[in-house]
Amino acid sequence: MIKSIIYMKLLLIPVVLLVTNSLFAQKVVRYDLYVKDTLVNFSVKEKRAIAVNGQIR
């Protein structure tokens, strides 16, 4: 009897962990960024700049 109670409580722990983990799970977002050292023409002079995904801002 005591063993079955302990066994039931031990089985309850993983169930509680699975439920709480699914309730508070965070969304994973992945970004692929391509960074490149490049030359830009700025005020008639070429300057080095860093482009991210081919854009300079």
C-alpha cells in the first residue's frame, strides 16, 4: 500500500513537469544574417562599411 502511494506520487512528478513546460514554453525565433565588409561610395569617396543581408543603413 505504501509502495503504491509512493509510486503514484513519483509518476505524478513527470506529468506535472510536462504540463507546466508546455504551458510556459517560449517561441524560438531564428534569424539568418549575412554580414559582409564592403566598399561604398559616400560623398565621392570610397569608404568601408558593413552590409547586413546586402543592405547598409
